[in-house]
Amino acid sequence: MNKLKKAGGIWKYILIFALLVLLGNSLVICRENEYKLIRQFGKVQRVISTSGLNFKVPFIQSVDTVPKEILIYDLPASDVITSDKKSMIVDSYVLWKVEDPLKFTQTLANSIYNAENRINAIVYNATKNTVSSMTQDEVIKSRDGKMTITAADAGEDIESNDLVLEERTEVVEIKSLT
């Protein structure tokens, strides 16, 4: 009789443990600075954009996280030839953020690395086109001022690209020149 009570007690602990694992696998905690994508069999079922506690189907649905905050990408310095054939080194950075996590996941495979590679190509081309159309004196004169670059300066790369860019004028402040 004593062995039977011990066996029943062990099963009770195993059942409690299994329920805790099941409950823990069905909870999704979304923080203020992130999006959560609930996937079922690889397809995104829903996007959670508000912070709080949410639920998913355990073992069938999985969760991916996409950052919601502003991210910084520091582009590598590069040489650019001005219109008067003088070489300048351009160093820049980009502040960016994910506005549509579903489109970000579909076009860039939920990869910040892929997004930064696309940003690198677009910004490098726009910067190169802008600086190469100016003389070195014009670039230096705009040092304490501002230089205007539009998304259209990047050329046709924007249209053939999966990144969503608004065609708007950006004012670039030049903080230092070397």
C-alpha cells in the first residue's frame, strides 16, 4: 500500500511538471521595444505590436522577434571622387527602424544583417552621387551647414529593391571633415 501511494505521488508531480512546461511554452511576452511574429508551420499567423502577455499554441506555433526601436548602422568609410577629381573620405551612419514587421520578415527574412546590407548599398550610392556631383570646395563650404540628399539620388537601385523607402528630401548635417 505504501509503494502505491508513492507511485501515485510521483505521477502527480510528473503531471504538474508537464502542465507547467505546456503553460510556459504557450506564453509569449512582448516588450515595449519589440514586435513578436507568431508563425505556424513557417507562415506568419499574426503580429503582436503591443506590449504584454499573449498566448500561442504550444509546439505548433513559434515566435520570432523584430526590434521596434531606432537602430543605428555605421557604414564603413569610403573614398569618393569629387567633380573636380579630388579624393575625399566619407564616413556616415544611418538611423533606421522597422515600421512594418510583416513586410520586413517577408522581404528581408527577418534579418537585420540583410537590411543593413541593403541600407549600405543605397546610402553609399546616394552619398557617392551627391558628393561626386560637387566640387571639394562646395563640400567643405557645406561643412558648417547642411547638405541635402534625396532618396532619388540613389538612382534606380531604390526601385529594384525590396526595402520600402519614402522618396523625401533628407537634410544631412556634416559634423566634421578630414
